[in-house]
Amino acid sequence: MARRKRPGRNVDGILLLDKPAGLTSNGALQQVKRLFGAAKAGHTGSLDPLATGVLPLCFGEATKFSQFLLDADKRYLTTVKLGVTTTTGDADGEETARTAVPALGDIEAILDGFRGSIMQIPSMYSALKVDGQPLYKLAREGKEIERKAREVTIHELSLVEAREDELILDIRCTKGTYVRTLAEDIGKEIGCGAHVSALRRLQSGPYVVDETYTMAQLEATKALGTHLLDKLLLPVSTAVKEWPMVELTDLSASYLRQGQPVQVASSPTSGWVRIFIESGAQNDGDFIGVGEILDDGRIAPRRLVAAH
């Protein structure tokens, strides 16, 4: 039976969306996918409806590399409202308790307890799946299940501003960190409870918020022509632009594309690399994909783009 062709056109690249508040990540993805008329697209990790900021959207061949962006570190600017707890840990939930905020004292000492490797229990309103069901769906059904604490790393936790009942925090953390859980735990440590009242993702992997486009900008560009939208796409290779690079001859590249590990002079001795065909220009058209260095020093193909 022939594979059914996806409706839409073939589009390859990465679009950096400044996700608006009030929209789910998937809802934002579907809107942008329709604007591009793209056949295949995916996002790289959910942002809560409340949140705004960097949401990389992968089109076509870029979807092969979305996992690397999912696994990348993230950076957030968040406002933590002290003295009020909610069902969801953020401003979208219903208020569950209101407590007087004590004198804040040495906030830095409290924050220091959350720097480095910490254990977090995921929120019942997270997208984490248990037996195939997202926790937030179970929570909306009034169910609560036991969740195991998970280790995450808070690389940086900076106090931007402290007000009477609010903290503004700049956070750089590993994947899987729940900012709302961090806010709730900080509130418990202070002794008054807390929730996230605002959240903005400033960075996702190699991408920063200054590189993003708003939905309004995309719609205005679309009105001038779909071909202009395509110019906003970043090359697929930028998903791994911080990795070491190796260049192959045409012959070595042909072997790699057949699934065979190849030897490359002066390549790294371990880890993952991004691979280009020798050209001197390092255009995305010369990007082959990514590989992993084997124990014998050869590079094994791991994710390759389709040859055009």
C-alpha cells in the first residue's frame, strides 16, 4: 500500500517563534504551520499557555534534529508571586491559599539552596506522561497520582528584583526543569507559598529571544508572499551549531550516507559532531547531518538529512 502523502509543501528549516501568552505550544505550532502551508512540522518542548518567548519550530528535515533542542538547556525570566498558592502553580490556576508574606530577609541564602543539582516532583499540571496520559489531563479529571522526584540542574539562579510580595528571577537550567515547581518550593522555603505569575523563555539551546518573530510579524510577512516567510527560516544545521564541525570529501560523504562509519583526519576523539561536505562555504546545502565518534576514531552516522 502506497504511503499517503502529507498535504502541504515541503519546507525545511527552523522558525524561532516568540510564543504569545494564552496559546499552547501545539496551538502555536498549528497556526504557524498553516501560515507556511507546510507538510511537516513540530515544536521542541512545551511552553505553558501562560508563558511567552523562544519556541523553536522545526520544519521538514529539521524535525530529525528536534530532540537535540528538546535536550538543550533553557533560560527563563519569571515573576514569582509570594503569599498566594494556586492549583496549577501558576496564574492560570485557581487560588488555593493566601498567606501573609514575612520579611524576606536573606533571599540569596534561600535561593542558594536551589542552585546546582536539585530534586523536583513534577506538577500534576505538567505535560509529563504517565502510562501515555499527560499529567494535566488526569489533574483536570480531579485525579492525583504519585510522582517520583527527578534530578534537574539549576545552572544559574539570579535575583533580578525583590518586591514586597514578588521576586523576579533569571533562571538557566537543564531540560525537564519545572519553573512553577521551583517557584512553589521557594515559596514554601520562605514560609508563605508562591506561584508563577509571569514566565518568559529567553533562550532555548543555541537560540535567544532576540532572534524570534511574533505571530503578528509572521502574518504580516505572509501577506507579502509565502516566499518571504521562507526567508525567515534558519538553516537546519543551526540546531547543532554549538557542536564541533567536521568536513568530509564527496567520497567519504557517500559512504556515510550509506550508513558506513568513516575516518576523518583531525576530528574530535569523542562525542557528537555536525558534518558538512568540504566546500569552504559551510552552506546549509553542504550539511549532511550529525554523527558520533566511535572508540576507533571513526565517525558513525546518527541523523542525516535527505540528499537533494
